Amino acid sequence: MTEEVYHIPALLPQTLEALAIRPGGIYIDVTYGGGGHSRAIVERLDTTGHLYGFDQDSEAVERAFRDPRFTIVHSNFRFLRNFMRYHGVEHVDGILADLGVSFHHFDDSARGFSFRWDGPLDMRMNQRSNLTAGRLIAENSEESLANIFSLYGELRQSRRIAAAIVKARSREEITTIEQLLAVVRPLISLKAEKKELAQVFQALRIAVNGELDALSSFLDQATNLLAPGGRLAIITYHSLEDRMVKNYMKTGNIEGRIDKDFFGRTEAPLRQITSKPVVPDEDEINRNPRSRSAKLRTAVKL
């Protein structure tokens, strides 16, 4: 399998420009994935520069390229600060997070990320975790499931979906994608089927992997790790992530709350490079349709 099939990095030239890479700088790619962004960053480093790549997926870590300027870390980026301390790194010049799911994950039916074919309801990014989508569906209350579909999937029929799942699981354990689709499909419109099924699966994936909690924790740690003038570049793919990133880069908190000191000065630790996110052009979308929802936001440490 080629690197490109595993994952095509979105907004690659724009990301490299956003990071303003210095040959001797220290950088972190907290979402290594297929290694596309990481390889491009390392190619711009000299022998004094270094890149640390994080990934919680065993497959990604096993496939990681080898280079003296690169270190792979098998961990979720929520533990960023601890691992950088372990490696003796106090400050870095740039941090990248591409929050998209690798093509490989969507295309591997055994991982359970896509509704396009049958497979187990897994959805774990970290295969060492005990929580699968099947277990989440089996163990959560109707109210909890409704909240997951409402908050993480932004589905208007979240309560109906949750009620249908609870009713169906009382008759038979729901362990496969096809079983879940049989329960959910009657509750969504045919006109918006692909979109709404994607929202259902997005909600479950976010809940299984604790993605928004991890992102919130990461933003604080990344900001503290950056040296003054260091760059934080984040690519998001759905509104929940993008709202958090936008608020944090603007105000220093995910709620978008503007805090001021005693003298009335704002206390945000970052300054946004551009007020609007960078998005793929038509050519990139034609080459890589899955990049269509990508948004790149960049900020510099003050």
C-alpha cells in the first residue's frame, strides 16, 4: 500500500507556509497519520532541526518512516507535555495538528469508521483502548446517547435515534455497522442520507475517542510549549472542532470568552495569522475530494 493511499495530506503547501519552518527548528506533528505532513516538514530541516510525530494508532506508528531528524511517539496528543518533557524539550518552534481521519481508517472495514460497508462497531483510534462504538451503544443510557448524537453529531432527531437504539438493543446486541444502519436509516431522510449517516458516525467516533476533550487539553499544552514567535497550525474538518480552535486562537479559551487584566488589556496568548481559515482550492478538491471540508487556522505565540 502506498503512502498516498494510506492518507493524502490536506492543504500541504499552505500548512508548510503557515509553520514558517526554520531548518534548525524543533517541530511537532501531533497527528502523524500517514506521515505526509511529517515527511514534508523533515525535508525542510537540517541536521540540527528535529520533528516529533505523535500518533495513538499502532498501525501508523509501525509504518512511520525512519530519519535521524524524526522521532515517533506512540501516544494521544492529550499527553503532549509529558512526552516532550521525557524527550527533554521545553519549547518548540511550531506545532501541527491535522484532525482528520486517515483514508486508511475510513477504508478499512475492520476499523468500523465508515458506513459504506459492514464491519464491527469499533471506531477506536487507539486500539489499546477498551471502549468501542459497540460497547458505547450497549452501555450508555438513552439520555446519554441522545446527548452524544445531539452535541457531537448535531442531529435534530438525536432523541429518536437514541430511543430506537435502546429499543433495538433490548432485542439483540448491536455489534456491527449493518445492525446500526438498520436501526438508524428509517429515522433519517433519503435526501440527506449520506450527510446524516456521516453525522451519526462522527458523533460515535468523537465519543469513543474523547476527541473534543483531547483537543481542549492539547490547545493549552501546545500554547505553553511554543516558544515566543512559534506557530500553531490546526486543520479541522467539522464545525465543533473549528469553533473550539477559532475561539482559542482568538481569546485563549475554547468558549471564546474575552478575559482582560487589571488594566483592561486582553490576555490571549496567541495572535491569529489570518482572520479567516485557509481552505482547499478547486484543484485540490478535485484531486482529493475528502479535503473539501478542511480548514486551516494558524496563530503565533506572543
